[in-house]
Amino acid sequence: MKVVHSPLHARHDGGVELYRGQLVPLFEKPERAAMILAALEAAGHEVTPPRDFPESRLHRVHDAEFVAFLRGAYARWIAEDRQGHLLPSGFPARGMRRDHRPSGISGMLGYYAFDASTPIVAGTWDAALAAARAAMTAAALVVEGEAAAYALCRPPGHHAGRSTYGGYCYLNNAALAAQYLLDEGCRRVSVIDIDYHHGNGTQEIFWERDDVQFVSLHGTPDTEYPWFLGYADERGEGRGEGHTFNLPLPAGSGWDTYEGALGTALDAIRRYAPDALVVSLGVDTFAADPISAFRLDVPHYPLIGRLLAGLGLPTVLVQEGGYAVAEIGINVAGVIGAFATRAA
Ligand code: Q9C
Ligand code: ZN
């Protein structure tokens, strides 16, 4: 399978996150992409760089002022004489104003961010843009006739909304890929999100749309990040009603529970009958993941790849989470290798 990847991801490095009361080095680190790339190259997959795209492609999914904020945030921060990484320290909660965007950088951070685990450092914009381009390039390859393509995105994207960032995500790579497929001729696209965490950003972006189905399998937000979206009673609104489908599972779930839920998700996609599929591929469902609590093991990832390929759809796979760095390569390569074999 063609793998789209840019070394620019490595510019997003050196950040810290607020985790259980401590500032700790970001779990979402450059070694993740290096391990995935090494495993895919060893398995013989062809690696290709992202293409360039006009900025207007980003605005199909994201608010233009939000994109401009992300691009300029670090320079603003330095200009206001602050140092190091940008992390927000205050948010507009219930009873406060959400309609006014403060002009100072600290207020702006709280306005656009929804957590304190997503730092902006000097190279964050370059890396986020390269990841978005990788996802759109993988979509372009599928439009041009590839059965499937994989975008090795870092930073990930599924928590980023139309004008919000968080959960290690800045631009929503999977949403950009789905929108690209629609803009280039697909009538309906399904997004299946199998990252451990609910893809709140992708859900929000397509909430009122009937040309995108969003199906997600994840740790229940009642105890798991991102806590405030991803419940089973969220089903979309307006034209989008019935096109969002959440399958929250208890922390501690193993393969038996997971396989059943994945089957239910795949049945829903078959009923929607899309022209193409986007997979938000997180492997933080792995038992040894340091921030997640499902119990999947190495042999389960090829099974997931086979089941996804069994839909028989043109497919763009987009990397999301996965923080057990030692096994991230073998687990991603397990999905991609099995998918490529089954789809061929
Ligand atoms: N106690 C992705 O996998 N911190 N993002 C969670 C839990 C943020 C995960 C803290 C986790 C974000 C793409
Ligand atoms: Zn995740």
C-alpha cells in the first residue's frame, strides 16, 4: 500500500502536557512516526511525500480565522515576550462568553483550545500542515485509482474541530481527507474511527451532514478522554440525523467485546452504502498503551485490517493515536499489511 509521509512531522517536538496534575513530556512524540515508518518500510510498502494543496482545501473543514491563529500563534507568543510552549490555562466554561475572541494570546489560546495536553511549539504549524497534506494526498491517490492509501500523519487530527484544537490534534486530517473525496466526486463517504478516544472533532465537523457518516468505537467518555462527547445518544442533527453512530465501550474491554462492536460498526457502514471509506486509525487500543485501557494484542491488528478491507471500499487510512512506542510500528503494519493483502 502507498504510504504518504513527510519528515516535517519532527518539527513538532519538545512540548509538554498537563497530565494527572504534572507537566510531563508529550506522549505524542516524534519517535512514534519513526517507528511506524520503519515497520512499513521493512514490510515493503512504498513511501511517497505529500503534495501541495491550496489553502482553500483547509477552509472546507476549518474556520479561516482558526487556521490563521494556528499558523501565527507561536510568533504571537514570542512577540508578547513569553517563552517555550504555548498551553492554555483558562477556558470559557458555562456562564462565560464564547462569542468574544480575546485579542491577547492567552485569551486566544483558551478560546480555541479545549484542553491542556496540546502544546504549540515553534514547529507545530509546519508539522500539522504536512500531516494535513499527507491525508489529502492519500485521498488523491485513492481518487486516482489506488484501492487504498495510508497517511502517516503526525500530529494526529480527529480531536480537532472546525475551530478548536486539543487531544494532540490541530488540523483534522481525516475530515480533510473525507472532504477531499467528496469534492472530487464521491457522493457519500463513511468515516470509521477506531482510535481509543472518541473523535469529537470529526463528529462535530460532520454533525449536520448527510454526505458523511461518522462511526466511532471508543472507550466510554463517561470515564475516558475526551469526556464531553462520544455518547451513544449522539446521532447527528438536521440532515445529519442518524449519520453519527457512537459505540462507547467500557475501559478494560478486550477483543471479544471489541470484535462484536466492530462488526456492528461495519454493518452500519454497509447500510449507508458509501462510495469510499476513511479510517481514523489509532492503535492506542493496544493493551500496553500508557494512556488507554482496552486490551487488544498484536495479533488483533491484522484481524482489524482484514475486516475493514472486507467492506470492499476505496479506503484512505489516516494515522491517529497510539503511544506504546515499542509496538506502534508492528501494530500499524499489522493493519496495513492485512488490509493490502485482502484488498489486492
Ligand atoms: N487522563 C489521540 O489519541 N490526554 N489523542 C488524556 C487522560 C489527551 C489522545 C489524559 C489524550 C489525547 C489522538
Ligand atoms: Zn487516541
